[in-house]
Amino acid sequence: MKTLLIVCGAGHATSTIAVAKVQEWLNQNNYTDVKIYQSKLADELNKIDDYDAVISTTIVADSIKDKVINGLPLLTGVGVDQLYADLKERLGL
């Protein structure tokens, strides 16, 4: 089972939208072996490495930037194909 963390500033609004969109994409592509976790970024900073992939809809520190996929395309629709390609690669799907 692969693990995916989706975070935003407060862990409620934009991460909820992102979770719904990613779950729909996973379902459409029959990727059933992915468990999604949702939280606020501040609560997960020291646990980023515990997940196979991380998507954030908020700005992240430079120290973890290379480990996190920018989730803004899930909100704007611009660059969403690249986001899913990056996610597929990180999850090994």
C-alpha cells in the first residue's frame, strides 16, 4: 500500500478539494493501492519522509520543497497533467 499525504495551511479547505480530485484520478485509473492522508502542513513537517508522496496546496519550506509536489494545479486546473505525472512517478504507479 502506497501512502499519499495531502496538506494545506489549516488541513481543511484546499486539502479537501485536492483529496477529492486526487481520489477521483486514482479511481479513474484503477490505482487502488494508495491510501490518502489529509492534514495541515505544520503537523506533518517532521513526518514528510514517512509518506511515499506529499502534495501541498500551500507554500512549503525550502528544506522540504524537493519532497513535496505543488498542489496548486488541483485548484487552478493549470498544470494538472504534470502534477499527476509527478504523482504517478513518486508513487511508482
